Amino acid sequence: MEEQRLGDAAVGAIHEKKERVSFWWPETDTIEHARDAAKFGSVAFGLIAFGQLVVVGVAIFTGHRMIVEDYIFLFVTALFVYLAWRTYKRPTVLLNCIAFAWIGLLELGFKIIVMLAASNVNVAPLWMPILGTIAAVGGIRGSFAVRRFEAIAASAGAAVSS
């Protein structure tokens, strides 16, 4: 029997056909991919926290005196940093939906309304809410896929035990 060998070009073609995961819209075909996709909601919270940290940093470095509203602003910034960390560690459908509602509906919606009301066509301030909205939708999609895999595993476990 004659041994078959693959040439270097054929080996390279095999490696290229391996899975390619899109950063913008990850696959949810396995439980690991679904868990990674569910973590995308943390990107939305992170973008919100980043935007607020920039404002806090500018206020501190310009010598702005802190008043009560600024302390509330610092608390809200810390809350979004915590939510970003929490969504990354244990993503849930609820946290991803909150991220979508906050960045997709509130921030993006308000910026579009202000842009239309002011007859201003500058779309530069929309990049962060748009990316956050896409990330939150990806997180929701991943969270539902994780739930689907867990339901399948639970039903398979129940079928085996009976």
C-alpha cells in the first residue's frame, strides 16, 4: 500500500479552512462560542464607563471643584465600571438587556434626537453608542444561545436519568 502525503500547499489550505470567528458577530454554534458572545455586553458598559471617565478626568485635571453632583457622577461611573466587570465575568440576559437599553435606547436615541433638533449633521459623536449597541445586541444573542445550550443539556440529562 502506498503512503499518501500532502504537499505544503494542501496543508496550508487545511489550516486556512479552520474556523474563523468574526469579532463583530461571533458564532454561537458551541457553548464556548456562545459564552464568549454573551460577554459582549460588557463592551457596552465599558464604553459608557470610558465616556464618563473621560469627563471625570477632564474635570479633575482642570481644577474643577467637586460638588455634590460630581460625587453622584463619580458613583454612577463606578457603577458602570462594576457592571462592565460583572457582565464580563457572569453575563446574563438581564445585564445585556440593561446594556442595550442604556446605550442603545438612551444614549444613541438622545444623541440622534439632539442631532435632529439642532439640525446638526455631525455623526462623529455617534460612534461609541453605535458600537455599544452592536456589542449589547451580540451579548443578548450570546446569552440566549447559552440558555438554549443549557436547556438542551438539562433535557438530555433528564432523558438519561429516566
